Amino acid sequence: MNSALLLLIIPLLSAILIHFLLQQKMASIAAILGTIGTLVTLGISLSLLSSDAVGCSFNWAQIGDFNVNIGIQLDQLSKGMMVVVTGIGLLVHVFSLGYMKDDESKARYFGNLSLFMFSMTGIVLADNFVMMFIFWELVGLSSYLLIGHWYQKDSAADAAKKAFLSNRVGDFGFLIGILMIWGITGSIVFDQMALSAATPFLGAAVLLVFCGAIGKSAQLPLHVWLPDAMEGPTPVSALIHAATMVAAGVYMMARFFFSIGFDVIPDCSAVTIAWIGGITSLAAALMATQQDDIKKILAYSTLSQLGYMVMAVGLVDPNAGMFHLYTHAWFKALLFLGSGAVIYACHHEQNIWKMGGLFKKMPITGITFVIGTLCLTAVPFTSGFFSKEGILHAAHESNPALFYIAVAVAALTTFYMFRLLFIAFFGKAKDEHAAHAKEVPLVMAVPLLILGLMSLASPWIGKAIPALNDFHPHIGLEMNSVTIASIAAFVVGLAAAVVFYKGKESDPLANNKVMQLFRNKFYVDEAYAILIKIFQDLVAAIVHFIDEFFINGLLVGGLTRIAQGTGNLFRNHCQSGRLQGYATLLGLGAIVIIYIVTFL
Amino acid sequence: MQTASLTEYLFMSGLLFAIGLAGVIIRRNIIVIFMCLEMMLAAAALTLIAFSRYHTVNGLPDYDGQMLMFFIITVAAAEVAVGLAIIVALYRARQTVNTEDLTSLKG
């Protein structure tokens, strides 16, 4: 049996076992089972890295001469991505053993994590668009289940619903895009999609496929679900909403671009994609500067970094995007798990203004968090620096405007991350809980340490980088305009953070009108609420009219009224009770019968 | 002596029947209606006799119809007795024999 198949089967089995057999009664076994399953899949992923195993394919559905296969594609892109998914998956499982220790539905949590691992593996290994779409929906489902893990809280249930619906909007375009690609290339299998010429039709198809990525990778204008998704447990945010699932959009676009070939991608679609990525990146970074919730800051930061990756894809340099996805997965998972540790230590306090001084009390969390921050803010010789440099290079070469946006985002990133560091980890404790915070237990500290190590080491593990066409990342410091801009952005951001936030007790910018705009996320949610209200009211009014007038009034009511009216007519005029009336009818009837018998 | 032909008999019978039916439909007094009904019965009996008279078997008129006629008259007499009894009972119950006032069959 193909060992890659085990990657799919193990998490599926684990999910089934946990959900149907173990359940809450054997929650501890469920947790261990899920963790061991992920450990095995990580082992398989690592062994696949150096092997030259090929994929396999089963016929799943056949309609005429159209085949849908459940197939596995093994190349550097999928192998590397599998290491990211299973590696971070394992660390998140281990972290969850501590974080979710006393949760009252721990088994459901681990069952859903296994379901997610299964779905995400399916996306990564899929060798055709239909299979990818199926698993695409499955990750949406598991994301929904995990965001809504604490469904007793209204905000969690609402966030889960919002995530699912926003994704649905994007997936609608994705599905049409897949059908159009099938129409153009005559195949849904990635290997058979290579095209020789670009057409305007292809441009539309590319953009529609990108709609799926807009939903899943939370790009403008469907970004609204990701910050709300932070209602889920923090390890879930680390795994799904930072490292893997939200990056699936970028992965899918990279896979798609490699399949059809870079030369045929129409410029206009590529530029649109790049600009959507750039604008998302900038808007999210601006919003992140004024958030008070530690997870929200990281969520907006994720949005912003995803914008970077999408921008790289749009600049037709998917390898740069995938490299950033790879490094970002490690350090963003680290930051999220770090924030989880902080939240755990502060008794589920998420407001950074009620923290402070945590660095000394939680040294492991503090040091790893600083490492994550340095990677995210692209300090030279960290992983983030190398991968961001690749994207900046791509932008510098083909689109100067986007290059400046990217540099501005880099400065903003440094600004908001150091704001978070200064307020939450340094200075004085601003709250009871923060003052008595203790270092987290070993089961949570070890994943942090491993992730910290991986954040620094990841660029040098070249074999694990998910990219194609013999990609060799540029690793080294070489003074040119791009690196200088990158370092300058870091310095500016750091300086601003020091000036505004070092040792502050409350936000000095909170009353600034512009900052309030950022704090309120550009009022996008409110605008959507109004838009939806108008639309909904309009549709509801139309539907109400049709229901009341046509269906109720004419169809249902009309039929009964006809029957009733006819009945009344006969009742009042024939069934009159007058003997003469009956006699007349009798006579008339006799005459009619005689007439018929005699003359017809 | 000039005897009436079959057509004249049948015309007479039809006329009687029509007059009876008109009476049943138009009149309101239930006794008059009852009398009209008897007239319709008589019209039917007249038809029977006429056919009987003009239907020959072995050169002689067929008297079976005229035989039947006596039975009809006998039964009609009994029926009149029952009908009048019903009318008397009705009058006792309702103090009226006017059909305008007897509409309890109205739906």
C-alpha cells in the first residue's frame, strides 16, 4: 500500500474512533490517540521527503468519459506542505493536551482536530481540482466545528457561522472557476492542465478560482471572518487560522499556477490578485495597530502576512509566496501558542492592557514569543527576513507601487508587534492575574521551544520547503535596495513602537480620530451589516409578497375559494328546500333524458 | 262513427301530463299539487290504454294493457289515501299546506 495513503487514513480513522467509539467517557485516550496519529503521520511525511515515491489514483466517479479520481500527487510542493501540516499539527496536539486538559468536551475537540488533519491532508495531496474542492469544504466544516467549540458562548457560535458563510461566498466562485478550467483545459487533473496560450476566458477563470482563495485565505473583501474566528480555542487558531488552513488558498493558487504554466496567466488577473493581496496586507496591518486583544492582533497580523503571500502569487512568483507560507507557518504558530500560554497563565484574560511584566514570570514563553516576533518583523538572519525578502524582490522587479506598500506593511508589522511585546511582556503588571502569572507546564512549553527552534532553523532545512521548479531560497545578507528597505522598515517600526508604547499604562493613541478608524476595522463589519440588512429586507419583502399574493392568495386561497364559491352557488340555488324547485329540476331532467334517448 | 286515432290519444295524454306537471311546478297548495300528480298518473294510464287499444294480436285488440290499468287505478287509490294521510299529518305538525313555508330541506 502506498504510504501516502496512510496520511489520509490515519487521521480519518482517529476521527471516527474518537467521535463514535471513545467519546467523552474516554477523553484522555481520545487525546492521546489523536496525538499519536499525528505523530505517525509526521513520521510518514518526513520519510516521504527523501523518498521518490510516486502518487496513486483511484477512480471515484465516472460520468461518460469524465472521471473523478481520488488521487495523490507527490512532489516537492505537497511533500513540504505535508511536513508543515503534520509538524505543526503534532505540536498543536501536544500543546492542546495541556491547554484543553480540563475542557468538558475534550474528546469532541480532539476528534475535530483529527477531522481537520484528514481534510487538510486531502487538500495538500489532491491531484485534481474536484478532490481538492471536496477537502476544501471539509476543512471549512472542521474549521466551523472548532471555532464553535465553545458553542455555548453566543460570540463563538456567531463567529463559526460567519466563517462558514464567508467561505461559502468565496467557494461559489471557486466552483465556477473549476468548471471553467475544466472547460478550457478539458481536464481537472493538475498534471494535465498545461496550456499553451492565454485567453480572456482563462483570465476570468483564474480570478474565479482565486475567489476560493479569497474566502479561505481571508483576503479583502471576505477577510471579516478571520479575526472573529479567534473565538475558538487558541491552539486551533494556531493550527487552522494561522499556519495551515488559511494558507490553503495560497497553496491552491501555487498548485494551480504551476499546473497551467506561468506564461499563460493573463496579466490583468495576476495584477488584480497582487493588488488584492497588497491592499489586504496594508489594511490588516493598519487595523492590527489598534487592537487590544492579543489574539486579534495576531489574527490581523496573519491577514497581513497572507496578503503578502497572495501578493507574491499575483506577481507570478508562487515560490516566494510558498516560502513565506512555510516560514510564516512556524513562527505564527509559535506566536499563537505563545499567546495561548499567556492566556492560560492569566486565567483567560486576552486584553494586553491587563497584562504586563510577563517576560520575567514566564521566561520560556517570553523568549520564544520574542523569537517569533523577531521572525515576523523580519530581523536579518531570521526566517521571516529571508522569505519576506523574496516577496519584496518580486515586487521590486515588477511592481514598484506594491513594493512601497509591502515596505510600509513591514514597518507597521514591526510597530504593532513591538507594541504587543512592550505592553504584554514588559513594563509593570497591570492586573491581578498578570501579577500572579506562572510559567506554563512542560507539555505546553516544549511545543513552544520546538517551534522557536523551527522558526529560526526553517530556511536552512531546504528539503522541507514546499516549492517547485528547483527552488533555492536566497539565504544570506546582501546589501541592496531591497534589504536596505526591509531593515529600514524594521528600524522605523521599532522606533515608533518605542516612542509611543514603551512603558505605557494605557494607549496614548486611543483618542486619535485616524486610530479610531483602525480600531474599528474601517467599519467594514458595520458596512456589511447595513448591506446585508438592505439586501435581506428587500429579498424578504419580495418573497413575502410572492408568498402572500401568489401562493397564499391565488394558489392555496384561490383553489379553496373556487371550491367554496361553487359549493355555495349550488347550495343556495339548488338546495333551496322549495318543492317546486325540485320538481322543476326533475321535469327538466326527464325532458333532457327523453331528448337524448329519442333524438341523439 | 268516427273514432279517435292513436296520435290524438297520445296528444291528449301528453297534454294532460304537461298540465299536471305545470300544476305541480306552479301551484303552492300541496293539495292542488297532489291533485296535479294524480292527473299526471292518469295521463300515463291513458297512454297505456291507447297503445293497448291500437295493438292487435290475432286480429283482436290486446287487452293486457287495459287489465293493467285496473291494477294501476287500484294502487293509485291506495296511494291517494296514504298521500292525503301524510298531508293531514303535515298540517297537524305545521299548521300549513303551503309549500312556501315548508323549506326545512334547505341546505
